[in-house]
Amino acid sequence: MHNELKRLEDKVEQLILVNARLRAENHHLRQQLAQAQQTSPTEPAAATPPSTPATELAP
């Protein structure tokens, strides 16, 4: 039972880290979008792929 709880705790920690990274990436992308819209308000901003793809949680 202790091992199962430890694995669950590890997965939750991984989830928290992934969430934090994605929130930071989202914030950065929103800043880029706002900046692109300010410099060229008549043209749509070009889509840029995320710099780091989201990783799946380990089983």
C-alpha cells in the first residue's frame, strides 16, 4: 500500500510540474500574441509551435 501511495504522489508531483510549465508557456505565448497584434493590428499573428511539447505522464 505504501508503494502505491508513493507512485500516486510521484504522479501528482509530475502533474503539478507539467501544469506549471504549460501555464508559463501559455503566458509567454499570450505575451507574444499581444506584441504581434500591437505591431501589426491589421494582419493576423502567425501561429508559432510551442517551444516545448507537453509530455505525457509516466505510467
